[in-house]
Amino acid sequence: MSSGKTSCYNRYSGGAAVAAAATVRDTTEALIEVFTEYPAEGSSTYKQHRRTPSSSSTLTYSPRDDDDGMPPIGTPRRSDSAISVRSLHSESNMSLRSTFSLHEEEEDTEPQVFAEQPSVKLCCQLCCNVFKDPVITTCGVNKCPVDAAKLTVVVNNIAVAEQIGELFIHCKYGCRATGVAGKPGAYEVDPLGCPFTIKLSTRKEHEASCDYRPVRCPNNPSCPPLLTMNLEAHLKECEHIKCPHSKYGCTFIGNQDTYETHLEVCKFEGLKEFLQQTDDRFHEMQLTLAQKDQDIAFLRSMLGKLSEKLDQLEKNLELKFDVLDENQSKLSEDLMEFRRDASMLNDELSHINARLNMGILGSYDPQQIFKCKGTFVGHQGPVWCLCVYSTGDLLFSGSSDKTIKVWDTCTTYKCQKTLEGHDGIVLALCIQGNKLYSGSADCTIIVWDIQTLQKVNTIRAHDNPVCTLVSSHNMLFSGSLKAIKVWDIVGTELKLKKELTGLNHWVRALVASQNHLYSGSYQTIKIWDIRSLECVHVLQTSGGSVYSIAVTNHHIVCGTYENLIHVWDIESKEQVRTLTGHVGTVYALAVISTPDQTKVFSASYDRSLRVWSMDNMICTQTLLRHQGSVTALAVSRGRLFSGAVDSTVKVWTC
């Protein structure tokens, strides 16, 4: 198969057939042969193909009929032996899928009776009809039905199209159907029709003005069909001529003679000019109205576009307002945080000035300033509790991520292991001997072996979350809602010894010091004798629930929901001071004591830690490094550890 082919299929049916030049290998030679060689006369009958409409876009064609022989024609004039070419196929024995994805349309088929036999070179090899819309194809898309090669249209074959346009055919008004059974769509010369032969390319011009073209009487559609040549004579004799003023109501109908007589007496004839002017005016008004309708349609279109633009602008404006509100909210938060930090700094400056005024400058030792030395990062949720195992320099942290992380605070400063076992937030941690006890929102206490860092026991301790844990005298104390349970520690087991009652709210703070247990509840601190497990004293507070308790050699300190820190004398149980400065709930307290001084550390919802000198009850330092509320504190070897809602644990040293 050559790389260039001429196809008979038009733009609707694709290029499934190839011309005679398809057998020539060289494309150039094939095209030259088609363009230059005029066809010789033959005796074969040619049938023009057509598209057969179907849902699968297939083409049907019928093979050459050997019985339809046609004698050669020697003159371009009309002859009874003129070639008859069928425009429609009645039978097909195979189907070809359209090779090009183009619009499917039906073309009106017209009879084609050639005055001379067309050249074989101008006919399709498949359907044997003259090319309808010749194109040049190349191998590419779909398969050729002749040699199975792929085809794709390159360009229209203008040269072949011009040769086909020069072929002479009989006017379609000089042709009639043959009426042969089994061959619908076949035509032959009509002796009574148009006698002219015309070029195929000019048939439209001729047939548009042909005298044999059928027409209808303009006066009455009921008149018999006429030929164009007979129309003028018919109009002279037609009995259905209407008055030109019939549209105004004149009912006259007659022939040419009576028509002229009627015009002389027609009442509308005298008003002809007025009626014409009225028609013209009415026509102008119609044009004006149409123009106005167009203007209205245009204005509606513009209004629609403006409405769309307005909607878009409104959406953009709303989006910008949302961004502005978000930025304003963020700026407001930043401003509030800045004001809070400024307030803390002012308080710290006030305390320093107070110390200077009190003449205790010597106690302000720059070497005692605490600084953040590092941050432990690893939890996936807020850190709620801390506990130090000083023997092995291990720090345990409990978090909302339901895990306990073990941190090396001496050598590697990394997480040694993550303990998993709780089904809720880890709220409390406590160490007794070589055992770690953890309390959780899942209402259980888990016992861990610190040497192996393995879980050794789980106890269903309370009906509500376990908020706090503390150990003393080989006993474990656990606080929950209105209850404190006392457990005897027997190896890895916990044996319930007693439940302390008479509590009015959640027990969030427990501290054991010497022979006493201190418990914090709503505006109350109860002091219990550890040996008898009886309440020996009650301290009344203000500021809401007690969230934290610390005990020094001389004082009892508690942090409350309403930002206050209350201080009592440990011997007299008299309140000696209320420390202010925090602007949020005081979640945790811790103590570092030396022979020279005692420091209390407080952690708050306001994201800060404060360092308090218990010698003169003033804040000596405010620590600001956390990005969330500070919830837990622990001390070991002069170091302070703080856990916060920002999921980190920070290390502070002097």
C-alpha cells in the first residue's frame, strides 16, 4: 500500500475506500497518474454509494453488478443509451466502520445520469461509483478495507475533484426512476424532460433556472403542478387570482380579465397610497420594535453579566472581610498576650523595686536566675503530670496521648521508652521504691517496674478518673471525685485499706509530708494523720477549687482556680499571705529548699512559671517559654521540670 491514497468517502462517512492509485507504491507517481491520465471508456456499470444511517456509524456498499452492463456513449448529447448510475444502495453485504470521527449528516441524494461513461480512475474500487468528495489519505488511524492498512486524511484531492466536476450529466429534471424491481434509486433519461446535458460542477446553476423545474401556482396551491416554462401562460388563465388588497379584507377572486375590471371599482384601490403608507409605517414600527427587543435582550445580557460580576465582587468582599476578621482576631489575641506579658514584667519589676526598698538587695543573687536549658519533645498531646526517679536520673511524663514517656535527664537527654497501657489521659504519676504508679481518666492505676519499664499490674481503682497520686509509709493514696482511697503496697499488688470520705468535690491535689497527708478540694484543704488515717485539721480557702499543694519546712502553700496562691504557717495553721501575680489557674507547685533559702515554683494557665522566695514572700522571677498552659512541675537535684499543654517538657536550671 502506498503512503498516499485517494478516497471516495465524503467528510461524513470517513475515508474507508481507496482509489485506483492505491496499488501504486510511490505516492507521487500515483497522484500524477490520477491528475493527468484521462479515463478510457469501459463497459462496467458504476453505482454511487451513500451513507446508511445507523447507530454504529457504519457504511454499506454493494459490489459491482456484472449484469448491469452499460453501452459506451460517444457524444455528450442526450441518448437512450446514456449511463445510469444508482444514487442509493438497496443491498449491502458488508459494513465498514467510519474511519474518521466527523459529524454525521444526511445529504440529499440527487439522480446522476452521466452523458458519458466516467473514467475508472474517478471511481471507487469498492462501490464502483464516482468519487463524491475525494481526499488524499495516509496510513494512520483506522484500517483500509482493501489492504487493512491504517488511513488518515491529509488533504482534499482538488485535482480529482476538478476532473469530476468537468463530467457531463443530464439535468435531473430530464431523468426519471427506472422502476426496475430490486433496484430502487436507479434512474434513466426521461424523453419528456429537460434535454440539456450540463457539467457536474454547474448543475446547481442550471437546475435553479431550468424550464422543466416543477413549480406551484402562486395564486392557489390547489392548482395542478406546473413546469417553469408553463407558469406564465397558466397565470393568464388562472381563475384564482386574488386582489392585491386581500390582506386588508377584499374578497375578490377571479381571472386576469376580471382582475383588471375589479381594480377599477375596488374600494381599497383609492386608499392604496394610504394603505401603503400605513404598511410602511407598520413595518417601520415592527423594525423599531425588533430593534428595541434586541436592545432589551442586550441590556438583559449586560445586566446578567453585571449581576454575575456583582456576585463575584460580593464573594470576594466577603472573603476579604473574613480574612480581615481573622487577622483582627489574631491581632487581638497577640495584643492580649502582649499585655499579659507586660503585666507580668511590671509585676516582676515591682517586686524587685520592693526588694530594693526593703534593703534586701543582697538576697538578689544573679547566680540564682533560672534559665531554660532544653526541651523534651515527643508527646502528641498536652502533658498533665511529671515525676522524677532520682536514683536513675529518669523523668516520667504523662500525656493526653495516653502514654508515659521515660526521659534520660543525665546522659543522652532522650526518650528511653514510651509506656503504653492506659485507655485514657494519664493524669497522675507517683514513685514508691522501684515501682511507678500511674493514674488515668480510664479510672485505673497501672503498676510499672522501673528496672524493666514493663507493666506488672492494673487495678480498677475508682469509678471516676484518678486525678492525683502520692505515696508514703508504704501506702499509696489516690484522689478522685469526693474520694481518697488508701492502698497497701504489697509487692506489685495494691490492697485497698481504707477510703477517706467527707470530701466536697474533686480531689485534685495530694501531698504527703512527714506524718501528714494534705488533700485539696473545693475551697478546702484537709490535713490527715497518715498513721490513723483520720482528718486532724481543715483549712478554709478562697478562690475556688484547690488545684495544687506544696509543703515547706515552715509553710503550707496552695494554688487555686482563681489565680491565687495562699500561704499558711505550718505550725499555727494561720494564713500568713496571699500571693498574687498569675492571671490564670495555678495548676502546679514545687519546692526547692537549701540551707540558705526556700523557693516555691508555681505553674499557671497563663503560660508562665513564677519563682517565689518564701523568706520574704515575693516573686523573684517569671519564666516565659511555653506556648501553652503550664500544667505540671517536678524538681530534682536543683533542676526544675515543667510540662505544658504545648506537649513539651522544659528543663530549667540556675
